[in-house]
Amino acid sequence: QSVLTQPPSVSAAPGQKVTISCSGSSSNIGNNYVSWYQQLPGTAPKLLIYDNNNRPSGIPDRFSGSKSGTSATLGITGLQTGDEADYYCGTWDSSLSAGVFGGGTKLTVL
Amino acid sequence: QVQLVESGGGVVQPGGSLRLSCAASRFTFSSYAMHWVRQAPGKGLEWVAFIRYDGSKTYYADSVKGRFTISRDNSKNTLYLQMNSLRPEDTAVYYCAKERSNRAFDYWGQGTLVTVSS
């Protein structure tokens, strides 16, 4: 049971847009920055978004992040087959004094 | 390019101990907080532990508190995770990760597999 809640799976066609939600509480998302990670099969996670809505260099602007209250959202536009991966949200929980992740969302590009 | 290389994984019996290492290079290791994150086979990411850039502060997941110890040697650019009283549920790939800011992890190692089994 993850502290942050993500949908187990999402799917969309190539070229389309998809959003992945991440729901938490005031002790985590509500008062801390959110980051998003992409994990391709058999590889280490890769940072996509940090500080709610910032992209590291090299991450295309097809990826975007937003936060409102105790929820955050990852958006991916212009879907490509190479985007098929597991996506995780993460943040700090001030009550637990611990890092927390969502359970992960598997993206399928149909 | 930043490099993080974990080592020390392997097969250990329940109740046993293991020490993981993470060798860091191509960045100023002593200036950054570091974390361990694990992933059980077929499961999601689980945050394990944090250590401040100077080693003065540490935090742990409840699932490992009292059994695992995170430490670092800034003179050797190396992060450690001492794991004691290992349980089958500790079986996972363990990643070390560099914190960019605000608990965002911008670089990850390739991971090292720990299997706890009799």
C-alpha cells in the first residue's frame, strides 16, 4: 500500500496525450515538491520532472508536470512507442520524515 | 557524466548481513545528499534511506529502521548501506541515487540485487 496513489495503468494511441495522476496528503504532496520518474524495462529510473514542474536538461517538452493541493499530474503529449514504461511520482513526507513513491503507472502506447 | 556504481549485492540467509557500496564519480560527492531506493522483483520503487551531504543527518523507512544503517565516506566518494537482520522481504534491487534538490533524484546507479533466502 503506497502512500501516494497512482492509477495502475493508462493507455493511449501514438501521437495522443495522456495524463497520470498522483494523489497524496498535506504531509507529503501538499507541502513538498513532487518529482516524476520513468522506468523502462530492466533499467534504473530516470528523472523526468523535479520541483513539481521543472524538466532536467535533455528531457523533451512533451513531458510536463503540475501540482494542485495534494495532487500532482504528469502529462505526456505526442506519445511515442518508446514512451512505454512505468512512471512513478515521488516526494517527501514531513510527518513520516521519509521519502515516498506512488505505486507506479504502466503506460501502454497502443 | 555523473556515475554511480553499486556493489556488494548477493545471496544471504535470513538473519544475515550485507554491506552495499556505491562509488560516485564525476561530481562533487561531498556537496550532495544521497539516498538508497529499492525495488522488489516485479514491484514498485520503495525509498529506503537518506543521508545529508556531510553525514550529519539520516532518515530511514520504517521497514528498515533499526536494521539498516546508511553512511558515507566523502574522502572516498562512497556511499554505504549496512544491512543487518535481513528478511526475505528485503529481497530487491538496491539503487543508490543522488539528490538534485528537494528530494528529487537526478542520477541513479545501475542497481545491485540482494536476495534473502535460505
